[in-house]
Amino acid sequence: MNLQISGHHLEVTPAIHDYVTAKLERVTRHFDHVIDVNVILSVEKLRQKAEVTLHVPGKDIFVEADDSDLYAAIDNLVDKLDRQVQKYKQKVQDHHRGDKAAVRSLAEE
């Protein structure tokens, strides 16, 4: 997994980098076919914004979250991303299960 963290109007400190990396481990624990992750952290007046684009086979998942605190925005972002990844994983598993069931029914005929 390639991880790229960048800041827009914000310096990405080692503490923030470590925090984002630790939080994204939860996502990769649920789905290990992640190709690439791009995280953009930005400040817009009093709002802290976090965006992530997650590249998985066959799809790019984009999630954004904002809050008055950057760490809270990152937490919200990871929660949303985790739900999206689990939804994608379930969809892929259901799709494959449907193919196997179709092949079995054709073989039985």
C-alpha cells in the first residue's frame, strides 16, 4: 500500500502523519487489497478538512470530512472510509458468490 499525506495551507507534522497512518491501519485490516491511499489535510478559515482517495481494484473510493479540530476530522474521515470499504468488500464478495452459484446451477443441469 502506497500512502501519501499532503497538507494544503497546513504543515503535516510527524505527529499528524503517525496519527493518520495509525488510523488507516484499521481500514487495511478489514480490506487488504488497497493499492494506493492519498490523504489531503487542509485548513479553510476555522474548518479543518480531511480528504482521502483510496484506490482498490476496480474502484476509487473518495471520502471527505471536516470539523473544527483536525484530529476529529481525521476520526470522522476514517469512520466514513471504513464503512465505505466494508460496503465495497461485501459487494465484491456477494458478486463472486453469485457467480459461483450460477456456475453450480449450470453444472447441475
